[in-house]
Amino acid sequence: MMKLKKLVSLMLVGSMVLGMTACGGDTANTDKGTSETPAASDSEGKVSDALTPSETGGSKALQPFEETVTIKMGHGLDPNTVFDEGETVENSRFVQWLKNDLNIDVQYDWICASSDFGQKINLCIASNTIPDAVNVGQSQYLAMLKYDQIQPLTDVFEEYASDQLKQYVRSGGDALMDAISYNGEMYAIPAPEITAGGVNIMWIRQDWLDQLGLEVPRSVDEVIDVAQKFVEAKLGGDNTIGIIGPASGDQLVNIGGNRWGLDPIFGAYNSYPEYWLENDGKVTYGSVEPQTKEALAKLAEMYAAGAIDPEVFVRNDSLEPVTAGKAGIFFGPWWCGYTVDSVTLNGSQEWMAYMAPLAADGKFYSPMADPTKQYVCVRKGYEHPEAAIQIINYLIENEQSWVDNDMTQNNITASIYPLFNVYDNADEIEYSYEWLKKFNLGEVKKEDVDVTGRKLLRSDLDAIEVLKLDPKDDFSLEYWDLDHEMAASNIPRLVSIMIGERPLVEEGYVPIFNAYSGQTDTMAAKWANLQKLEEETFAKIILGQAPIDEFDNFVEKWYNEGGSEILEEITAAVNE
């Protein structure tokens, strides 16, 4: 049985500090807009005048400190960020509000360009000079854990975290808790990843299936057959593409959501390239397993038969033939309703999503994304770890009201708010689908739906009420009000949820978790070459430029050129 092992076990393997890149929350902003004038221009006033325990979820969740508490941080700033007159990172509206409302004095040890943030944190780790609180990526979190630079947060989280923050963390289940825990203690506040975002499914032209009188394909061979029939019928013209695959800049497989990738084909053969798999204490690398050879042989067969895009791996952009109406199938996450939004809104193409292709046992196997990519950690020895949690509570409590009341713009918040992360429920999309379905069918009323902490569900309920036509249980293109003024801004999301998320909930899948995330000593020196070897070999096999037996040569080279040492290092870490 393949299972998830605690990511923190990696702390015992190799140096992971220098040369790594990681993005903290301070690197999130890419927009160049200006902010609105802060509503709290009166520096003596409070932004949140009526914060009560009932609103915040606990008596200490947003309780101001009696005496000023100083917390020192580092910050990565997008150089294109535009401040209002008199405002800086050090004296931002958020720093002022935190001081006024919570008596927390945010100070910065250093400020750098957001592109340099990861390198700066790495240097801090190497010199043991990390700030009091810091927002980091996975590798840096593990490095700080390895060098005993951060402190456990179990007790302080339970005491000070708001109910909403606790809901977000608990929504990720055991996988998320494992990612932030070591020896029974919680060492970081995570920003949960959306679980559904890591599952790649089949998106297919339903109107083409209907035109040819075909059933939804489920097995690999059925998918191939349907793709070939699309091409033979020239439903997209002379250059019809059965299955659109990755373009030159895309990935054949990827951990997590991978639009245009061919991950589900591998999954149908229980093959998980680029995944570390643990079974009874033994770690294997999915790319060198026999199942991967079998999957590659089938992909080569598909390419030779014309089922896969003849320009796979060399095409500049996979989206263009899709929106041009030339492609019949692609693979990607639930949110691909946005990918086909233009052709959905103009009514020219009807895309549906299904769990396919299935494995020989009739199940859909899906490699999963890591449960979190962002961690807030507190320096070991810092006397007020609760201050970091308070700062997160404050963001969660107030961010939406800041937007609603024109107190700030989202891009400015992401760019300069201390310890900024995007916090949401890991099960957000599953939850939204279930309740939207019940409401749409008239099984519940709006007031019956608990939207607490569900940022977009209320607006989703309003939108589906207006845009979904009768019959309510048929999500075909003709039963959406595409001409309504709300359509352009809401139908792509509703299609993503009600069509893209439907198979995950209704059809189900078997999640496969990556047993290892990080870098060992040998990986630091040899992984780039091993990856290049893998990518080139797989592409040549699929394109018919190398026989399938070239896979065996690849495996031998992989082990001889560093793979054996890497597996030993990872196995030792996983079994620690």
C-alpha cells in the first residue's frame, strides 16, 4: 500500500539550504496597480472597532496585547508596487492597523526584491539569523526544522488561532497535519492547498461525442478509439487533433494540477513518474518502475496511431487549437472550465469532464499535490509566537471587509501584508459542489447553506440561481443562460465546479501521495542531469524516435548516475 510519510522526516537527509529557491507570501504580487487611500487614515483609530470573541472564534484570537509586542521579519517586495503618498513597507496601513488593533509592532530586519527573497532566507538559515517569524516554502521549512531553528506551535495554535484558521488547517486532514508536524508537535502554520487542484481529469468535446453517437470513453483503449474517430471524422477540420498534449513549455507529468499533461494515461497503468513511492519501508522512484515502461509503450502506440497531437512537445501553445475548435480531448484539473471559457460563453463548444482513463481494475488513480507549499514558522526562542498567529487571524478576519469597503486592493495586500498567505479550505471545491448541487435541485434554501469561511460560495449560490436553466440536473450548454449579464463573470467558475469537480465527487478516485519532497546531498549535485535524461528519453520513446527498450537503458543509467545513492538517502529519511 502506497502511503504518505511525514515530510518532516526529510530533515535528517543532506543539506537543503544553499542554492534553493522558495517563494514566501511576500512574493505573491505580480500586479502593478495602486492602492486606495487607507480608510484608517486616523492613526489613532481602530480599523476593527467591534471585534468580539463570537466574531473571531475565540477569546484570544484577536485580543490586543496589554503591552506592545515587537515582532521582526524580513520582506520580499515587488519593485513595481506603488504606495500611497507617505506609505512604505515599514509604515504600511497594515503595520499601522496591527499596532492600533492588536498592539503588535511589526519591524523589518531587511527588505529585498521579491525575486531575491528565497536566496535571502537561505542565507539567514545558513547563518542562523532567521527573523522572529517568516513565510517560507517547503524546502526552507524542512531546513529550519533540521537545524533546530524554529519552535513548536501546538499549544499556542490551540490557544490563539481563530476558529476560522483552525478550520482551514483541519480541512487538510492527516496529510496536511503530517506536513507540518514532527514528533507529535506542530511546527508551522500552513496555507492549505486545494485538494481538488491536484487531480487531473479528462475534458472531452461532448458535442463531438453526440455528433458521432459515441459513449464516453473510460478505458485507455476506448479513449484511443474515440480520439481516432474524432480525427477520422475531421470534426475540427483537416488538422483535427484527438488528444492535445503538452506544448514545448509544458510538462508531460507534474506533481499536482497539470493542464495539457498526460498524467491520467500513466495513472491507468499505476505508473507515477517523478513520484517517490513508499511501500513497507522501501522507497522507489515511479519513473523507473516497469509500469512506466508499459505506459510509455502505450503512449508511443497512441502517437503512432494519430490519437495524440502530431506536434506534441514542440507546439508553442496547446490552448490555441483547443479554442480554435481543433481538439477533442485534453487532461487537466477541475478549474479548466476557465480554459474553455470563451468557447463556452459563445456557445460554440461543449466540454464535459470525466474520470478517464480508468485502470484495469476500473479505478481512477490520481497522484496528488503536496497538501501545502507555504509555511509560516516562528524562530526558536522568540518569546511571543502567538503574535504571528494573531497576524494571520487578523488577515483572515478582515481581508474581505478591506476589499468590500475599498480600504485596500488585493494586490497591495498580497504584496505588503506581513506573513501574507492565501488561506482557504482544502476541501473548498468539494464542499461548494455538494451544496451548489443541493441548492440547484431545490433540496435546500440559501439560508440552509453554511458559508462560514467559504469565500465565494455565497456569490456562487446567487449566480447559479440566475444562470442555470431547467432542467436543473442537466448541465449541457443549452441549459445555461449564456446571454445574461452575469454569465461572463460567473459561468466559467460554475462550469469548473459543476462539471469539472463533479467526477471527483460523484465518480471518485484513489489518491496517490508523494512520499518525499525535498533534496538530498546527491540530488543537489546530480538531479538536474537525471531529470534531463528522463525527459529526453520519455519524449523520444513517445515520438517513436527510440524503441521502447530504450527505457531499460534509461533505468540502468539512472541508477548508475546517482539514482541508487538518492534512493538510499530517501529511504533512510522515510524510515527514520
